[in-house]
Amino acid sequence: MKITFKESFTKLRDTIARERRLGETEQEDLFKDPDMLKRLNEIEKMDKEDKNHILYAIDAFIKSVKLKNIAAL
């Protein structure tokens, strides 16, 4: 099952909003980082297929880092 960029972005936005309501603000800095905002804006301008490929690659890197960190414990 593939997740579209819009679905991923919406999920991220909703998670951040929920954490703000709970008083957790660590991820809030994500949207204060101008480089991250620039990247997200550039991805948003791309066509759907390119967005999906980029998100697929990003998700793979995130999983890899998480697994590496778990293995290091």
C-alpha cells in the first residue's frame, strides 16, 4: 500500500498539532527550520509520481536509521 505525499504531509501535520495540544514541542522545530521548509515546498511542487518516489526513498532511509539505532542498543 503506497501513501501519497499529501497523506504523509497531512499525517505529519496532524501529529505535530496533536503533540502541541499535549504540550510536546520537540517536532515543532521541524517547521522552524528554513532548510526543511524549503525542501518540503520543493517536493510539494513536483508531480504525484515524483513525490511518491521521493517519499518512498525517505521512508526507506528512516527505517534503515531506526533499525541501525535499535541494533546498536
